[in-house]
Amino acid sequence: MNHIVLGYDGSDFAMQALDWALDEAELRNLPLTVFHAWQWPYGEADEDAKAHLRKAADHVLWHGADCARATSSGVRVETDLYEGSAAQRLVELSGGAALVVVGSRGLNALPRAVVGSVAGYVATHAVCPVIIVRGPGPLPAPANPGPVVVVDKEPDAAVLEFAFSEAAMHQVPVTASADLADWSARHPGVQVQRGDAHERATLMVVGRKRSARSGTASFLLQHAPCPIAVVTEGDS
């Protein structure tokens, strides 16, 4: 788990995900892998036609990596170009990653009912935590950023550890409906707030299994006012 993986397809949504992924890489002092997938969608094809599509895909990946290198402060940027399913490859890459970051939508402009088909699949199956960044364009930098909000009413330890780590890195509070007194003692540098601050959140954090059972993650993919982190719960 020695790098951040970014799913990038050249869309405005991917540009916003790139901003978030770069921040994570800088704060964690980890390299960033910019990933792009391509596949021929029309059945059998001659190699010349496929080569043309691959060249276009390579250009998309180059653009993402170039943007990352131009706007980062010392982050090592690597690339991964893959022929096949973007969702499945991102899950594969998650096995060696500290974090996967994806946009909530891509260039295919999926209808709202199936928004985030790649993001949803990765959030459900990835080995590491996944952050889904909602909205197009560059991320705004609010003067007074909101808290990291723990959505689960009875959050797992892995979810809380991720939430407190993110809050410490971004220097914002943690807000939850659960009693976090013990966690506050373990993380004295992070302010803890009790209650509901979803509308002001910098990041919302949910557990993968619980959110899948309740449908919370699917709902947040379409309606959350901020990026969403989906974290695998521990064995306990």
C-alpha cells in the first residue's frame, strides 16, 4: 500500500478527482498512479483500428499525468494504461494501493439512475479505501472547510481510523452521531463534534458492508454535497 491510484478519463469529473488525489498524495508523501482504461466497443476489429483507439487513450492518460506533474509539489507521478474493464482494473490496482480516487461520473454521461457504475463497482469491491469525488471541474478551496463526517451510526474501527487520519491531514474536525470520546483521546490533535453536519462536510465516510446493506453508499453517490470515502470494515 505504497501509492495513491487515480482513475482518470479526461472528463471534468476526473479533473476534480485529480485535484483530490494530488492532495492525498502530497499529504501522505506517496506517489500517484494515474490510470486510464480503453477497450474496443464494436466486436472484432483490425489492429490498425485498435491502434488508433489505443493512441487516443494514451493521449488521455498523458494529459492526466501531465496535469498532475504540472500542479503538484514534488509528487512522483506514474501511469497505468490498460485494455479492458476500468472497474475491474481499478479493483486489481487497489490491492497494492493506500487509496483509490475516482470521479462520480465519466465521459459516457450515464443517466442519474446508474450514476457511477465504475465508481460504484470499485467502492464495493476494492481492497483499500475508495474516495468518490462528486461534481465537475476543479475543487473549490473553502476558507473555512467543514468536518469529516462519519455517516454510520455505529461505525467500525477501520472507518473511524480512516476518518480521524483524514481529519488530521486536512486539519478539520470529525463529526459523528456516535460517541467518539475514546477516539478523541487517541487523537488529541483532532477536534470532535457530536451531531449532523452533512451539508458542511469536507468528506463523508461510510463503511462498505453496512452502507451496501442499507443503500447509503448508493444514495450518497447521487446526492452527497461532497466527496465520499468508502472504507472496508475490519474482521471484527
